[in-house]
Amino acid sequence: MSNNFIHINIGRQVGAGGLELAHLLGNRTNIKVFDKELINIAAKESGFDPSFFEKEDEKNNLGLNNSFSLSSFVEAIQTGFGANIMSSGRLFKIQSDVIRDIANRGSTIFVGRCADYILRDYKNCINVFVCADIKDRVARIKNSRKIKDLENMSDEKIAEVLLKGDKQRASYYSDFSFKSWGCAESYHLTLNSSFFSLDECADIIEKYIKIKFL
């Protein structure tokens, strides 16, 4: 693309702190973060109620908050809306159009949703993947209390839930991007938030931007 906007696209393991890192970067750079906001925009574009998108976000089967699963969304539409059926490919196109439209209007930070693939022809993109050791991911999720009935779950059970979430994200990513989720060659930077603090991760990304784009 011909503009000089900077786009930071963050993929992340569940519980690795990717969303927190996005907001940290957003506060530092004054660049807007798009995660759940995309649901409302996509719902408006498609004509569906935003609450329906929210219910079926990409992590819904995990029991996590703010989730969206295209496959379960399509199934729900097929069973609940009769002839008003929307394919997963159509849903992805709506989301892709929304992401590109937002990116055309200014610098952005996108969390997940294959934004790195959708913006693959845009210059000044940095694609980041955030991972962490499983024990640290469990601790972060416990601290954030994003899992329902958390107090009744062992650390081992929480770890199972997180790994299931990783598989769902990997499947979604590979289905639509034709790349490998979490593999280093799919990103410009892969950062381990167990080794680097989130502040240090933000420092590294900002330095990368200055070296490559400024």
C-alpha cells in the first residue's frame, strides 16, 4: 500500500499476554488497538446483532470471555436463522474487509484474527507472535480470571484448556492464512513473555519499528 501507516499484528498463545502487550504498545504509541472492537464493526457490516458475534468469538469453546468461532457461528446461523446462512468464508471476508478499511485510515494494532495475512500486501507491517511457558500462562490466566469456574479447576486442567485454545487458534489461522500458527517463519518477531517482561517485549517492538520503518 502507498500510505506510511504502521500496522502491528499480534498473534499469541492463550495466556501469553498478547492482548496486554497490545494495549501497552497502544498506550506508548497512541495507536488504537483492535480486538473485540472488530466484532461490533463486523456485525454492523453484516447486519447481525453484535451480541451474536460476541457469543461466538474465536475462543468460545474454551469457556473464555470475548470469544469468536467462525465454525460454531456458521452452525448457529444454520440452525437458528433458517435460510439466512452465512459461510465461514463469507464471515472471514467481512472481517478482512473491516480490517483493511481500518488499516487504510491510520496506524493500527490488531490482535489475532489473521490480520498479518489479511494485511500481507501492506508495507510497514510488523507481525509478532507472543508465546510463554505453560506455567506462566496458567498463572496469568488465574490472575486475570478469564476462565469460568476457575476456582474449581486445577492448574493441570487450566493448562489443558489453554492448550485446547492454542489448537483452535492454530486451526483458524491455518485455514485462512495458509501459514503455520506459532512458527517463527510466519512472523517478523517471536517473543517469549516468560523470558522478556511485557515492557521489554514492547521495547523490542518499538526498536524494531524505528530500525525498519522510521
